[in-house]
Amino acid sequence: MPLLEPKPGALRPHRVAGPAPDRVPDHRAAGTPDPLRAELTALLGAEKVLWKVSDLVRYASDASPYRFVPQVVVVAEDIDDVSAVLSYARGRGREVVFRAAGTSLNGQALGEDVLVDVRRHWAGIEVLEEGRRARIRPGTTVARANAALARHGRVLGPDPASAIACTLGGVVANNASGMTAGTTRNSYRTLASLTFVLPGGTVVDTADPRADEELARAEPALCRGLMEVKREIEGDPGLVARIRAKYEIKNTTGYRLDAYLDGATPVEILRGLMVGSEGTLGFIAEVVFDTVPLDRRLTSALLFFPSLPAAAAAVPRFTAAGALAVEVMDGNTLRASVSVAGVPADWARLPKDTTALLVEFRAPDEAGRAEYERRATEVLAGLDLVAPVASITNAFTRDAGTANGYWRARKAFVTAVGGARAPGTTLITEDFAVPPSRLAEACEALLALQAEHGFDAAVAGHAAHGNLHFLLAFDAAKPADVERYGAFMEDFCRLVVERFDGSLKAEHSTGRNMAPFLELEWGARATELMWRTKRIVDPDGLLAPRILLDRDPAAHLRGLKTIPRVEAVADPCIECGFCEPACPSGDLTTTPRQRIVLRREMMRQQPGSRVLDGLLDAYGHDAVDTCAGDSACKPACPVGIDTGALMRGFRHRRHSAREGRLATLAARRFKAVESAARLAVAAADRLADRAGERVPEALTRVARKAVRPDLVPQWLPQLPGAAGKPPRTERVGAQAVYYPACVNRIFGGPGGRPGPSLPEAVVAVSERAGKPVWIPGDVTGTCCATIWHSKGYEAGNRLMANRIVEAAWGWTAGGRLPLVVDASSCTLGIAREVVPFLTDENRALHAELTVLDSVVWAADELLPRLEIRRTVGSAVLHPACSMEHLGSTAHLRAVAQACATEVVVPDDAGCCAFAGDRGMLHPELTASATEREAAEVTSRAFDAHLSANRMCEVGMDRATGRGYHSALVELERATRP
């Protein structure tokens, strides 16, 4: 047994709310049953079959109010895997649901049998025709695709608010549109072609000239059936007119029946039907989009009105003036969005009925923008606007930062309002459309209906297109609340259809909550054609049953998930999944959302439950140990949930008393620890040189087994040698105090690279700029405290946090000089993370300190005073996640641009997960986290590979085989006389 085993039972919930009505029953504790597990493992390989109960639970939730636990999860790598699963399911009479990002709001990504993950191995984009087209794999996020297209002045037409997380497969499968897409720039209108796999296993590429010929040979009955439906529709002029009228406004309810009118052949019909089919007709393996221009000349305003109807009445004026986006946000939305970074705090005091319109004009050139501004001014002159709080300007602006703040508030509608809901309540997101001319009337009717049923809902939406979203919160564990929600839905659907002839789903697709109301909107004839379409394409009912078509009138009330209380930091989570693309462990173990989902299931269980025991057995490694702990999820979360902090708290819980004492002792005697570590690195480096890398690897392997693998780092060949002595500096005349981080006092620079060390480079380049720095003689034995903070050693963290602040106060003469830190994670530690652990006296001292990251010092203070004498041709950057927290990525780019003609930040750049020593404790974590970024970096040659955090540089060295070094070292070389 290791010397420092985690404390037994430490992760067991202190209180268990269960048993909840929707808990996973005990007979599921063993996970996937045989023969299902054994057969799929034999078919695909063990690494592609997720079967533990913890795996099934983490895939049981998406961004919707529903929850269904699959029997098994398959991680498909390619079309062959998909075809094999479909063939297996067809032969065994099983059901299959495809899941990518899981950002769906209506349960489309949830299955009760075989669930297939098509995100992990399905990312990639190929830009075609100088950006006019793009070939995209279904696991690629909209934001990632747009980043590649932006270099060509192009963008995708669909622009959903979840672009940071949602993937193109889901966007097409739901015909998601967004803020500006309307009915002309959505997937249906901008999709050039797609490749899909039919339930029978046939692969169809709609761009292939022989596609119809091959489909007729492979699936003759399917082709005949589609053409028969087409002839039947076209033979009924009334039905044709009805179908055309339904798509004059945004509509994603049911199948796209206009595909039968727009397509002349079976393949063309299928191309249209696949859009918005929610995975019920086939698997979308690849899409080719026609892109739209990225107009960069913007003018934007956030305009405030006394009420929702008053704001709605102003919408037609702006659309007539040419506004591309007119977004509405009601008072509940505005007040809840104060949780979003950058939103003015005084919005919390807005009157209840206050409503805002976010209006944006986009033009390709200055003349176009000026004309739009003239029109906007004319519209403003005729409006009665209000300004109940000081931050409101009611004016148009060209400032991108201000406009981005408006959009952050709008895009956080679901998550910010959801995060502010009452604890323990389930969130329902509805989305409907009416003719834009009747928007004001629809707003009044919706408000009245909400009041009648006792809901104080939040409303936002794409007002220019008559498309509104609203949120309802209720307790799914209370039958009376579920009954109230059901009654509201009945009245709401009748209101939209019978009074406004609107769309029950405008852009979120039908989903589980609208499937029972499909016939209400479309009528019996059209609905039966949709059922017939399903039978033609999927005669065995293999794909996604009950997601788009369901004859059960109460289907929308089945599977509603309870939301048990968990740790306070995670309680606001609505399981939206926005955090997942930022998470470095997402492709290895769990994501932030899944960590919270698993915790909630623990709370649903009763004490002694075998399911609870199974979840706890897996949680230590899958959730706690393999979390990088760097809080990369926090900036991505619209309500700022820091799952990294939650995991650090769990680490603290798991520490035994002995382990905690040793950590505190290490902090108290860190001067000796630091010296010993430097000597150990030097000794290991010499040993590796003489006896080979396998010797230090073997020694650390023995130590890891004896102590604990999660405490003793593994020796990696990419680790640099020991650091040398710091350069001599003078306090007199110094313009800043330079604090070399302990990692740079222990480890040297990249092996084999000539030139100065990082401390030597910082000192030299600062001297050249006339801004000399001073390194205090007593820095040894101090640390930013991140070592203890990241591992949850609170006593050691507190001790070191107070030590560094007291020392920095003295070094900087009471804060009169800035403190420059040469590792971004350490900058973050000293500037922010130490604060909660300081005494009141030291918190006051800390408030007087100016802590600067070295790249900020270089970009703002040194570059204007330096002469660039030589540059390299190209440099690729790895912005550390701590830079994202600090907002210093632009400074890193500025330094790099001074040193290189071409500077590239990979589109797939993200957290490397090295996280101090986490990459040595779990090398597989860094390997997984960096896989896509490394592929992008190694796809071409660069003259320099730059970052500003030594251990991140080591992580990227290991991932790419390229030598990364600090941008400050490169700046020294570029300015050297």
C-alpha cells in the first residue's frame, strides 16, 4: 500500500438528498450488461466502448431538462465504426442515438440504448475556394470553423449563441440558425452538400454526380418511397402552399417537408431532409457549407425601453433601416446577466419591465457603415427610450469592446438566467416564432400566459425574425410543479398555433418537448407524411426514437431531470456544456459539466446504494486527479463556475493528516526544498546523460508506487536541466522588482539552445530599454503558492501566500515599484489566487502591489524603448491558460510580432494541462489535451516556438517534439546589439 493513500470516503457526499425519483436504479450499478458490452467490445475494441456506470451517467444529460441513461456509450472513430454500430443494432433490434457536443436544449443528444459519441474523433475543417466554401467534420465547433474562415474574410451563415461549444453536426441536424441567420443564412439555405450514413449503412455524398445512381442501386425502396411522397405533395396545391407558407418564418418543427419541393431526385430530397432531422434519418459525417462575407465595419447599440411590447414595436423600424441583428432582452434577462463578466453591475437595479434591444448594422466598408449610422440616427429620433441606471447610454458605438460586452450578455441568456434560477429547479428553454409584424402582440400574450400559470419567465430572442426564447424554472421532483408546466405547455402551444399560426420551434428543432405537439402545428396530413418519411428512410425505427416523432401526448413530461443541490460553487450549473471545449481532460476522462453531473447523481442516490459506490470508485481518478486544476473552464462558463476550484477542494478533502503536515512542512522549509529540487534535477540530468533516460524513469516509477502516483512526478525526457545562478542586479535605480518564479529557479532553459537563461534575458532586455530590474537576494524559499493551491493543501497555501505578499511588500518598497513575474501561472497566483488565503493585514498590503506578467512588462514598458535588430521568419505561440485569465495573450502576441515576421496562434490552442507538475503525474492528460494543437503546430515548420510559462513550454516540447522557449528570450535575441 502506498505511504500516502487518499483519505477513504473523503469524496462521499456529506449529505445525500436522495432517493430521487429519477435516480439510476441499483440494478444498473454494474454498468453495461452482457452480452451487449462483450459484443460491442469484440466488434470495435475495448477502448471504444464505455461501460462503467459513471460513463453512462455522465452521458445521460445534455443542456436540456431531460435525462436518459444509455445502456452503453460507443466512441466512434470513423465511418466504419458508425456503420458497424448501425449494422449491429439493426441485427439485434437495438436503438442508436448520436451525440456530439450535447448542447441541445430539447434532449436530442440523449438515448436510452446505444449512444454514439461523434465529437471526440470528428473535428476538422478544410477551407475551400479561398474561403467561399468550407468542408467541415461534424465534431467541429462553430467557433473553431469561423476562426479558420475569418482569415479569408468569411464566416458561416448559422451563428447560434452556443457557437463556442456546439458542433456543426448538431447545427445541421437541428437547422440551428442564431442571431443573424434568419431564414436565408441557416443550414438549409447555405449547405452546399453533405455526406451521411443511412440506417441501412449506405454512405451518400450528395456532391457526387453518381450519388443518385448508387443510391438507387443500394436502396431502391427508399428511392421509390421518397419520389412517391414528392409526387403526392406536388399533386396537392393546398398542401404545397401550406408548406411554403410555414417556412416564410423560422421553423424547425418536424421534418423539412419543403425538401420534397426543392429536391428533384432522391439524393437532393435527402440532402434537405437531413437538415433538422435530429439524427433520426442518418448520421451526418461531413458537411460542405457555402460561407457568407464577414463584414467587419460594425455599429451597435443597446437601447432600453420601458416594456417588452414597447421594444417589440420598435423592431420593424430597425429591420427596415437594414439592421442585420435586432435582439431583444427582457428585464429578467438583463438583471440575471450581471453575473456575466463585463456587464454593468447597476443592471441589477433595472425596473422589472425594462427591456432592451441589441441592434447591430454590419457593412463591408466605411461608406456603408456611415449610411447605416445615418439611418440609425433617424430611427432613434422617433423612439421613447429610458435610462433608469447610470451605465445606459442608448447610443450607437463603433467600439468593438463595448459591442462585444453587449453580445456576451445576450449570448449568455440561457446560462445566466438559468444560473440565477432557484436552487434545485429544472430549467426549460422554449423557442418559437411568429410573423415579425405580430411580435409586439405575441410578447403581450406570452407575458399574460406566464402570469396566468405562475411563471416569472425570462424572455430574449431574435426580434428581427419574430423569434422569441423564454425560460421557465420548476421543480421536476414535485408532481404539482410538473403538472403546472404541462398545463402551461398545452396553452402555450395552442396560443402560438391557433392565434398566430406560428412555429412551435423556430431554431432549436423539435426535440422531446415539442414532439407531442407536432400535429397541432402541422395538421394530420402533413404530420402523417413525416411519419411516412421516417418509415421510408428508417423502416426498422433504429435511429433516435421519440426525439422528433412521438404519439404519446405526455412524452414531453417523461424523463424530466431533478436538480439536487451540490457544492455551492457548482449549484448554478445548467449543464449547458459551454465549458467542455476549454477542458483539457475532456477527451481523456471527464469534462467540467460531467464532473457536476456525476456529483448530482451521487446526491440522487440513497446511502448504501451500489450505484453511489460505483460512482465514487471512479470519481477520484476520472474527475479529481485528472482535472488540470487551472480553471480554464471558468472563463468559458457564462456564469463563471470554477469546476477547477471544486476539484481542488476535493483534493483537500482527500488529504490525510500526515500528507497535510508534510505539505505544510515543505512550505515552511521551502528554501531547503527548492535547493534540493535543483540538485535532484541536476543529478537526474547527469544520470540520464550517462545511463540513459530509462534509469531516472525507473527510479521515479518505484517512488510513485511507494508513495502515491498522484504525488510523485514521473521523470520525462523533455525536462530541462537545472537552472544556473541568477544574474547580478542592483537595487539602486531599478524601475521594477523582478521575481524569477521558483520553476525558473529550479529548471533551466531548453536543452541544447544557446544563449542566455530566462532571468538573464529579462535582466538584459530591461537594461537595454532603460528600465533596469532588480532581483532580490532572498527570493529563494518563496513561491507564488500555486503548488499548494492547485493540490488543495490549504495550510501550506496559506503559509506561502502570506510569505510571498509580505516579501513582495518589502521588495517593492511598499508597492512603489511593480513586481514583474516571469511565469504567467505564478503571476496569476500572486496577483489573484493568494488573496482569499491572506490575513486581513496582508490583504491590505496586497492591494497596494502592482503585479505584472513578464510579457505585459515587455509589451507595455520595454518594446516602445527597444530597437529591433533582427527577426525570425515565423513564430508559433502557445498562450498559457493563465494568460487567458490575466488577459495577457495580446501582450504575448505583441512581443512575438516584434520578433517575427509571421506570428501564428493555432486555432486549436488550448490548455496544455501540464499545470505545474500535473503533466508529470498524469502524462496521458497532457498528451490528450495537446493532441489537436500539436497536430496543427507540426503540420508546418516554424522558426520559433514561444510561450511565457516554463512548464507549459515543457508540455508543448513533449507534445510536438519542438523546442519551446519564453518570448522574453526571443526578444533578447531580437534586440541584442
